[in-house]
Amino acid sequence: MTFNEFLLKSVLLLIFAKGLGELMGRLRMPGVVGELIGGILLGYSFLNIIDPGDETFHILAELGAILLLFEIGLEMDIDELRKAGVASAWVGTMGVILPFFLGWFISLAFGYKSLEALFIGGVLTATSVGITARVLQERGWLKSREANVILGAAVLDDILALLVLSILTSIEHGNVSAGLIIRSFIVALVFLGLAIGVGLRVTPFLVNVLVNLRTRGALYAGIIVLFMLFSLFSQLAGLAPIVGAFACGLILSRPEHKLHIERGITPLADFLTPFFFVIMGAQMNIGSIPAQSFIFASLILAIAFLGKLLPGLLAPGKAFNKWIVGVGMVPRGEVGLVLASYSLSHKILSAPDYSLLVLVIMFTTLLAPLILNFLLGGRPTH
């Protein structure tokens, strides 16, 4: 691909991503769905203009994924984990465990190998709480008890889902066994613990130094270097680079750092993350999904819903609407797409299986806000 071809295709990619993202936003749907649809149109399924296998687009998509997980970490607050009550802890923990094991079990029953089944279960774990938060905000429920439970659970949910991702990427090259899973779990915990523990003590000093430098863009360049180093250390530890980026975002999420960092990083993320989502959509080939996969896809979609809904309905406490909490945890998004993409690029799952999982993720992000809008009939009473 020549440089001129790259420029032209990048222009088309960004126009489709932002244009369809805007359309979805006006329809009160998550913009990420529009970016995925843009990729489906430009990729293997229809126009075949964007080649997801091209090395340049692959690198830009990987950078977009790293920035995306850095932003997710940046948006979180470590202190919120301590404030999350029993209901949040239950919903967040069971909302990872239930879909993961149900997805793994059903996949094994349909003849998938152990590692393939584990990755399918892993894709179903993480909630995309931004979608739910947007609906709650628009309907005046953002300060409700239901919102507090959902947001508290989502923080724990994302931490656990990233832990699942760490474990799965660690055991990718080994035979799946209880010992290997336990060892990978310990490695992931130690890495995250060290990264966050050391980072929380070191980064305030580093950020203060960077803020006071006179060189133009020193702060933003320094932050980029920092999350790239974390990504590198994560990969050297046998984990996915995005886990390191997430940890870096988490340790920089303190209010005194956040505003300075967001000013420079957000525009860069707004440019690069569409490459990730469009390439994810472009890798789909809807025509490659066999007709006989319909039953499996339907079961996986049911697990994606029930795996989040049931923990909400069974949550302890009576001072909130459990249906709202359960449905609010249903949407999947960024982390699931990252894991699906990883499984495809590392040849763990086939292209038809990848396409099927992305469709399931898209259905949850489309249907859950519609159901939530119906449930939020009026203003909260508490």
C-alpha cells in the first residue's frame, strides 16, 4: 500500500467511523456500534476497501486498543472499589463468573476445544458501563441508588474482566490445566499489584516533573512514554499489552492528574480508537458464518443477557430496582471486542467464530439500552 492509498483509506475510515457514530448517537445508541458498522461496510463483508490484515492498519488498531484501555483505566477511581457495597460486589463478581463459565460450558458442549471455549467465555465477561451511564443520565437516574450499584459493580467487573484477559493470554501457548490457570492468575495479580502499588508512589513525582517542564508537549509525550512502557512490561510478563495500559490509566486516575492528562490524550484517543473499532468490524465476514451456527449464536446471546441479568435480580438488598441493575449490566463493548480481536489475531478462534461473537456484542449494546429505556418509566423515587 502506497502512502497516498493509506491517506485515502484513512480518510474513508474516519468519515465512516465518525459519520455512523454520529448517526447512532442521534438514535440514542452507542457510537461504538456505528464504528463497527463502518468497519463491516468497508471490510470483508461488503466493499472490501480496508484490508484489516495490512500491517499499517494493524499497528494503528493496536495503538488504538492500548489507548482505549488506558482511557478506561483513567476513567476509573480506585477509591470507588472501597465504596462499592455488598450489592455492587455481588453484581460485579457474579456478572463475570456466571457468563464466563456458562459460555465456556456451552462452547465445550458444541465441540470447541478447551482454549477456544475459554476465550468465548472471556468475551462475555466485561460490561460496557458507558452505554448504561448515558441512558441513566438522559433519563435523570444517574444519582439514583440503581446507578450507584451499577457503577460500583462496573468498576469491579472491569477489573475482574481484565484479570480474565490476563489469564487467558498467559495460558495461550500452554495446555489448559488447573495448575496453569492458577499460576497465570497469580502472575496477573502480582503484575497488577506491583504496577499499581509502585505506580501510585512514583507517578505523582513524575507528573509534577513533567508539568513543570518548559518543552512544548513534554507532559503528553511523557504520559505516552509511560503507558507504552507499562504495555511493554505487561507483554514481557506474559500478559496482553492492554493490561499494562489499563494499569497505567488506573494509577493516573487521581483527580490532580486527570485533567492535565485528558487535555492531551483525549484528542489522540479520538483519532486512534476508531481505527481499532473499524478494523474490528472490517475483520468480520458475515457471509462466512454458517447457517448451522444460529443455535449456538442464540445460546451465546442468551448467556450474554442472563449472565448479567441474573446477578442483578439476585443481588442482596431491597432499596433499588433489581431489573434496572440487571439490564444495566448487560451491554458489552470495548474489553470484549479487544479479547475477541486477540483471539482472532492469534488464531485461537476462526473468522466465522469471531464474526459471530462481534454480532453478539453488537446485539447486547443495541438491545439493552432499549429495554432500559422501557424500565426507566419515570424519575427515581429515592
